[in-house]
Amino acid sequence: MPTSATPTTPFSAALSRLIEARGVKKGALASKLGVRPATVSSWCSGQHRPDVRHLAGIEAFMRLDQVEARMLRDAYVEVSTTH
């Protein structure tokens, strides 16, 4: 299912693509990470980004392979250096 808002950052676009490709429910990811579903939605829309400590949890929950995890981390770093 496509996200309702168009992602606005490289990280939000990457996260949204992975969530859609994996069929991950934002609520389930939020529960696993100990955040609200609205928080995950705000990451996907580019309004906010997760704390770096959540990246490992996202990768583990979605069972990302090394290439996917690297792509997500690279997009996160790109956002960090542009804001």
C-alpha cells in the first residue's frame, strides 16, 4: 500500500520504499521500536527522522540484507549532512 504523503528526504523515500516492498505495517514497526505509529509515519513523510538508535531496530525488524541496510544508513547520513 503506498504511503499517503510523498517522501521529502532521501531517508524518508528509502524507508517508505522498504516498508512498502516488505509489506510492513507501520503500527507493528512502531510497536517494536517503542514509538507511536504517527512517529513512523512522520519518518516516512520526511517531517521527522528517527534517532540513530532506531536504525538498527528498523533494520532488524524488516530483516534487511546488507545492501538494503547500507542504502538506508547512507540515506540517513545524507539527511544528517544536509540539515
